[in-house]
Amino acid sequence: MTIAWTVYITFAGAIAALLLPRTFSRWIALLTAGAGFAISLYALFGRDFELAHFNTIVQVPWVPALGMNYHLAVDGISLTLVLVTSITAVSSVLFSWDVTERPNEFFFWLLLVVSGSFGVFLSADLFLLFVFYELVIVPKYFLIAIWGSTNKEYGAMKLTLYSFFGGALVFIGIIAAYVNGGSLDLNQLAQFQFDPQLQRWAFPILFLGFAVLAGIWPLHTWAPTGHVAAPTAGSMLLAGIVMKLGAYGGLRVAMNLFPQGFQIWRNWIAVLAVIGIVYAAAVALRQRDLKFVIGYSSVSHMGFVLLGLATANVLGVSGAVLQMFSHGVIGALLFAVAGRMIYRRTHTRDLDDLSLMELNRALPFAAFVFVVASAASMGIPGFSGFAAEIIILIGVWKTYPLAVWITGAGMVLVAAFTLRALKQSFFGTEADARVKNVKRVTMLNEATPPITFAEKLGAGLLIFTTIAVGVYPKLLLDRIQPAVEAMRFLKAGG
Amino acid sequence: MSYLELLKLASPEAIVTLTALLILAIGVATGRGTVVAGVSPAKPREGAAGKAASTLICTLAAAVGLITAIAAIVMLPPKADLFPGMLVISPLDSLFNVICLVLALLTILIAPRETPNYGEYIAIILLATVGLLLLVSSEELLMIFIGLELTGLSLYLLTAFDKSDIRSAEAGLKYFLFGSTASAFTLFGLSLVYGMAGSTGLAVIAERLNTQALSPLLFAGLVMTLVGFAFKVAAAPFHFWAPDAYQGAPVSSAAFIASGSKVASFVVLGKIMLVGFRPIQGSADWHAMVAGWSPALAVLAAFSILIGNLVALVQSNLRRLLAYSAVAHAGYTLLGLVAGGREGFSATLFYTTIYAFTLLGAFGVVALVRRETGGDDLQNFAGLSARSPLLAGCMAVFLLSLAGLPPLAGFFGKFYLFSVAFGAGANHGLLWLVVVALFGSLISLYYYLIVLKLIFQTPNVEKFGASPIGHSALSRVTIALAAAVVLCLGLAPQFLVARILAALP
């Protein structure tokens, strides 16, 4: 089946970008990412396979001595995440069209992240999944440490060590499943009855290991610093793809293999998720760096994903998957505006400085995109964020009514910090300047480079996606829901 | 048994020995420069061209000899046993003899040919290789000790070979003093074991020990034997020689100490423990420790992992850093033996093999950078990617494999080791050791990334000039080969795992 080619093409593209002359690398990257996008769209509409179960695409023995297989499979959940990965990949290539410093290495690492993520979403073998999962760590480090900005070495190292720490926890959980279940095949293990005593300790280790990447409170602190330090494409990949890896792993591996452990611990996950939503939103309210605001908003939005997973009902979990998709698109869009459209032109992300620059008149297109992205992020109906969050909250209402109230308060905070960031970055007024007793530095008169075609294209793609899914979420939900219903933790729960 | 037959079965060792003698003769015949300690080497008597020709002949002769020896191993009968246990031919021994020979060959290829007295240098490497072959292919304590000594003495010489460098002399002396003390302990331990079991053959020892309880005397013998091997594989707290030897020795000597010598030591350590001392394995399970060699090795492993990784964090010299990371890796490798059994031994053998190739390649890069920039501190590697993308890429492969990241061999090796250790014992009793090892890996990622950051990031290449590192095609090919091995064994570990598992009884 075609969708496996997303992995191969992206790997091949990464190597081609590294080895061929520099002038071609961005075109190779765009072609590769575009091919991945086309393939996943074809898979979405092609309907040439059934998406309700985790259906095998490829299965080849890899290390028969230890029972490892090269085994790829796909269902509605995987497909949704492959789609968001490819969309983010295309737009992040477009938003790094101006990378001139060692472009071939840059696109090599970027495509490695993308291909590793495709691999994670499609793996049906625990070892293979872990290989892809760990494969993503190092490229992130180099992307940030070499091409990053503010405090890049600290951010890169922190991100990498957190990821690796999470990976170590995952590793223990995976070995526990492997040694006790006697297999590495996810579909076989999903049938296996693990000892409840084992599930009690293996589930939290495994889930927490994955959740580190999903930005679970209090292990989320890598996310803001990492996002801020990363180059634009890096932040887009982190928000759009990498944080989803964690949530996906938690769902596909931890919850599906250890349903009883999940039942024991899910209240705690819900508590952490709610704290994450409210806490991150409150912190975002006080940030001065625009990227920090968006970084914390990512943590807050991912809190919804974790909350949805913790509900253990079809609506909540489906909503969580939809939210992964939605946040992937919206987060990427926000970072694109902050990192590429604003920072590359003004060389500052400080909200106080930006408020003096009359950016809404200097960069009207950027202002338009940021308004749309903010609206989507706040959960205005018509955008994908609203569709996902409302489904999650309906699901949560069934299990944790109290959490809905607290989360509702959290959503007000989200709206508050988003509006604050929007106003200060683009719509600073004469009054602000007078209060602060400084002169307005308009960007109008300076030679501000106009928004390029590549940027418009990338932003257009992301905006179109979030509106399309917001208006017609059924497109994805029809594919997600049957796959969620097939998972066994729903049956084990009550 | 006729001598002819004996010679046939011992042909690999014989071929390597003859090659060593031949090269020694060539080296002596083609003018050795007189060297005074502390002074740069005097000019050779012939012109540079003559010297280059003679070193080339030495390299070629060594390569031909080693390849012939590999061919001889392939042609040996699959199973034979000379003088019960003294010289054994089995699939496992043949496999690791081949690996040791390949490692020796790669070491010779990365050795800089400007080394004074190049012929002697190569001859000593070959003699050490003979020691490794004997070590691997014997199941008898006396022969094992002879193998240990032959390897050890050659390696002491190799360490101290650079007479113009005082650090090399210091390293050699330190290595020698530690090594001979450890050998004395081992010999004493072996004699105690012999006294208790009445034989030096591993199979017989296992049989005799079956009927004995673990007496204090036997335990003393066991621990003393372990001391010698812990020294050989540089496990903490017997690792103090390693940083100095790795840093001070000529780079290719250090590479051989870290690769060939280590592989052979792990093979023979595994044999002694899992064959000879099988009845007194004990158990290292948490809350259920049973006295024996398994808990002793577990403690060594835990110490090595923690000390190696923590001390490596603060090193500013790459070779010293690699030495401390070698201590940590000895700890990981011991995990398989602690777990015991066929699976455990197989995991240990796989890991030590890929580790040897990784470190050989890493030292190869160090050698080239050192020749170009005059040192091997971390700063000397700054901006390497701008000067030589190939070397930088290979170094990234080696270091990331050491850190245990996919798709490199180190990742699979660690997965294999840790899953075996986790599965061994009742009720996951070795989980504590796996957690220590994972924690150690987490620490190690930090210092490997610091090195890689310097290599790939720092833009101030002006300090050492932006000139590409050149004129060493052979070394570069060898390094690329090692990197390819590390990558391929990561992508297709089945290639080696299946062979090891098939060779293990």
C-alpha cells in the first residue's frame, strides 16, 4: 500500500538533500514533503483499505532471533497523524525557504524528523516504533543547536535530555511488555492479558515516558524553552509533530497494551492534564517573549489531548486525536508568524517592543494570519480547535464533570493571553507609547522585506486546513472514531 | 597426533606469528632511526622514499598475513580439541578469532606510517593478536593465562612505543604496573581454583564444582580471578590505568587496547564464568542475592556505569573522555554476563564486538585530527565538520552509536543487553541494574552531544585553519568502513546475532 512510501520517500529525500549541491536542497525538501502530503491525501480519500483496525501494510522479518519485524500498519488514528505530519512538513519547508546557512544539512535534519515521525505513526512493532521514536531526538538537537536563536544551546540540550529521559522510561515499559508478552507485535500484544500487578507499575512508567514529549505537567518545561530556541521550522515541527509523538505513543502503546493499568491511573492523568491546561495558560499570560506565549499555549492545548485520553470513552479519545491534528496545524501557524514573519523582519519578539512598531500596517498579511491563528487557537467555532475541544469536553463531561468547569476557566485564560499577545504584537496603539513614554518606531518607513510567496503559500495551506477541518470535522472523525472503538481499553473499562 | 596435524590446527596462530617475524626482519633490515628519549626522531638513514617503500611493504605484508590467517580459520575443521581444552576449535572461537583478526587489520590500517620503527610497531601488534587468538580459542586456565600475558606484554610495549613523548612512557609504565599486579592476582586466583577443582580444564572444573558448596577459599579464588579480568576490560574500580593509557599511548595502540583486547577478554571471561564456574553463578536479583560471581559482576557493572559516566562528564580531552566512556561501556557489557545463560552471553558478545568497531573508528578520527591540529583536546575538534565532512559524519556515527541512538548498532546492542537482563532472574530481579544502566546512558548522551556540538556547530574554524584534512586516504577509507559496519549492524543486526547464537552451544 502506498502510505508506507511516506517513510521511504522522506528518508531518501533527506539523504538526497544532504549529498546533492546546496542550491537544490530546499527544492528537494519541498518535493519530498509535497510527495508525502500527496500520498497521505491519497490515502485519506483513496479508501483502498479499511481504517477501523490496525491493518498491516508491510511485514518483513528483521531480527527473527529476537522476534523483531519490520511491520507497518495503518488505521484512522495513524492516518490522521500522518496527514498532519505531512502538512506541517510542507509548510515548515516553505517557511524555511530563506535558510542560507548550511541549507543541505538543515533540510537533512528536518526531513529526518519528518520521516522518523511518519515511522512512529505507522509502526506496528514495538521495537520499530521505538527506533523511529528515538531517531527523532538527535535531529531536533542539531536543528536547534545550530540554526536556533535565543539561548539555543541550553534549549537544545534540555529538550534532548528530556526526550531521552522519556525514552528511557518508555524503554523499560517496552521491555516489560516484550519480556512478559513474548512478542513485539502491537496487534498480538493488544490481545495479550498482562498480569495486573505488572500493569500497575508498567503503565505509569510507559505512559509518563511518552507524555514527556506530549508536554505533560510538570515535565513540560522543555517545551517552552525548546520552542523559543528553535528556528521557525524547528518550532513548527516540535509543535506540529513531535508533541504528537508522545500523545500517540501513550494512546497506541501504553493505553492499548495495559488497559487495567490505565484504569488505575487515569484519574491521575486527568488531574495532571487539567493542571497543565490552567497552569500553562496562566503562565502564558505573563510572558513577554511572543514565542514563550505560544510555547506555553502549546502545553495548554496538549493538556486537552491528555485530558481527552484520560476520559477513556470514545468521544473523549476521538476528540483527543482530532485535537492532536488541530493543534499541529494551529501551533505550526502561530510559530510561523512569530518566528518567520515577525522575528526575521523585526529581530525582536518582545511584546513591549513589538507594540510600538505598527506591525498591522507594516505587515498586513502577517496580521491577518495571526488574527486567524489566534481565533483558531482560542477555539472560535469554525476552526478545527473548536471542533476538537468541544468533542473532548463532551467526553470529559461524562467522566469528570468537575474537570469541565475548571477547564472552562482555563479556556478563558487561553482567550485572554491570546488576545493580549495579538494586541501587543500587531495592534499596539499610540496610547501604549504614551504610557511608556517612548516614541513609536514604525516599521513602515524602513525597508521591511515584504511577505514572500513561499510564506503566503505555507500560511494559506495551514489556514485552509484548520478551516476545512473546523467546518467539516466529520472528514477526519469518520476515520478516527472506528479506530478508537476498536481499542480494547474501552471494553476493559466500564 | 602428529606435528603436522598440530600445525594444521594451529595454522592461524602460526601464520600470524610468522608474519610478525617477517615484518620484524624487514623493519630491521630497512634502517631503523636511532631515537633519543625526549628528542624528536632522528632522520632515517635512507631517503624518505626508501622509508615510505619499506613501511608500505610492512603494511602490505601484515595485511596479507592477517587475511591468510582469516582464510586459514575458515578452512579449519568445524570442531576440534587439542590437548583437552588447550586449543579448541569451535564455531564460537572461529567467529571471534576472525573478529580479532579484522580488528587487528583495521588497527594496522589506521596506524600512521610515519611512526618511527614502523616495522617493529606492526610486529608487536601482530604478536598481541596471537595472544588474542590463543585467549579466545582455549578452554584451559593455563593457556588462558599465557594468552593474557602475551597480549598484556605486547600491549604494554605498544603503549610506551612513542619514545619522543613523555606521556606515552608514563602511560606505559602505569599500564604495566597495574597490569602485572592484576596478573599476579589472577594467577593466584587460578591456582586456588586449581587446588579446589584439581584440574585446569574448564569443563572438568565445572564438573567438580557441581558437588561443592561455595567455600570461602573458592570464593577467594573466584574474586582474585575476576580482578584480572576486571582490569583487562577496565571495569571500575580497576580502571585507573585506562584514562592514562588511552590518552598517552600512540592513538592506534589505544585503539587496539580498546577494541581487540577487550573483545577477547570478554569472550574468555564469559567462557570462564559461564562454562567453568557455572555451578557457582549465584544471583544478583534485588532482595534475593545469592553469593556467587553474578552479584560480584553486577556490582562491578553498576560501579563502572556510574563512575565512568559521571567522570566522563568533566573531561576536556577527547581520548580521556573515551576512556571513561569505555569504563561505562564495560559496565553495560557485563550486564549480559550477569544475566547469564546463552542469551546473556550472546548479548555481551554482540555488544563488545560492535563497541570494538565503534571505538576503533573513533580513535581513527582522533588520530587524523591529532596529526592535523597537534592535539586531541575537545577544542581541537571544533568546526571539524567544515574541515572534513566525512570525518565529522563518521564521528557522529560513532558517538551516537556509543550513546545508543538508532539506527546505529549501539542502540540495538543496548536494547538486546537490557532486555536480556530484564528478562533474566525471577520477578525481574535485575531491574535495578537496568535502571542504573539507563540512567548512565542518559548521562552519557550529554557528553557525547557536547563533543558533537563542537564538531558541527562552532564556527571559529580560523583557529586551526579551514584547510581540509587530507593525505591519508587509507585511514579515511578504514574509518568509513568502521562507520559502515556500525551503521549496517544497526540496520541489520541479524547478520551478527544469528551467527553468534548459532555458534553458542
